[in-house]
Amino acid sequence: MEEYYIGYVFDGLYPPKAAQWCNENGTCHIEANEEGKYEIVENIDREEPEHLFNDNTPSIPELNKKIEELTKQNEMLTDCVLELSDRFIHKEVEV
């Protein structure tokens, strides 16, 4: 049985058992390296950027209220455009 470890480089394609080992291990995955060979590499813990979660982030109710406001504005503008297009069409017919 093959022993896998972080840093293990495969010759050619990697076997499904290697991917299964990585999935079960949970701390690594397989990717192509600079030489184009497949290698088991450590997962990088990607933390969320601080600027995404600061005190200025609006709450869900605030976002829902803004969505309502924008929806009303959109409906009002759509009605205005339709009214103007109706007027324009009727003027063309009259001329």
C-alpha cells in the first residue's frame, strides 16, 4: 500500500486512492505544481478579509429596507418610461 504525505509528487496521473486519502485527511489536496506534475499540497487556511466584516456592514433588515426602496424607485421609473413611450407613440400616430 502506498504511503501518502504532504509534498508527495506523482509520476503521471494520481490514483483515486490518493484523492480519497486527501479528502479523509482534510488538511491537503492534490494540484499540479510548477513542473506540471501532481503533488499533495497543504490546504491554506483562508481567513475572511477584515474589511468584509466591519462595523459599517448593514444588517439584514437594513438591506431588506433598501431593497424595498430600490424596488419602488424601479417601479416608478418603469411607469414613467412606459408613459413617455406611450405619449411618443400616440404623437407619431397623430402626425
